[in-house]
Amino acid sequence: MSPSSFAFIFAQATNAAASATGAPDTTTQQAPPAWTSFIYIPLFVAMIYFALLRPQMQAKKKQEETIKGAKTGDKIVTSSGIHGLITNVKDTTVIVKVADNVKLEIEKSHIEKITRPEADSEKTVTAKSS
């Protein structure tokens, strides 16, 4: 006798015993409608969007605005921690003066913080890179 046939015989015996004692038959319970399972899919997608995707898109948009606002004379801090003064702005890069006679060409996407010299220290533009 195989284990599956034993399980079948046991199930039949317990079902027969339950119906003989007058206990309600649990096999006739109605299942919830099929459409209720489809409610969870949009709910799950919305949770992923608002928890993960939207904050990343907002941070990226803020960083792009910061990069577009970069101009000659701004003090910057790069994502690697280099402090300097922008001396020239190109299409995708900026030339940053970090010390006397030391200039670096840095990708605009690596600018994390811009401080304008004419503004007070409270008016600092910040962008987090993701």
C-alpha cells in the first residue's frame, strides 16, 4: 500500500465519520469570488511605485535641475568630496579649480552640492545622486 493511497483512505474515513456524526461538511464552503484576487495586483504595483520608484525619480529630477543651474563662479562639492570653484562650463563637464594652478574636468552628473558665492550660506542647492 503506497503512502498516497493510505492518505486517500484516511481522508475518506474521516469524511465519512464527520458526516455520520452530523458535523457540518467543510468541503462545501464557498470560495471568495475570483475577482477579489485581482485587487491585490494594482495595490502591489502602487505600493512599489510610491515606495521605490517615485522618490528615485524626484531625486534624479532635483539633481538634473542642480546640474542645469551650475555656472561659472559657483562653489561645488562633488559626490567624491572634492571642493572647488567652477571656472568653465561645457556640455557634459565642468572645469573646477581646486587649488592654485590645479584644475580638474569633472562630469556634471557628479556635482552633489552647489553654493553660490553671492548668496548666504543658507542658500545652498543640494542634489543626492542615486
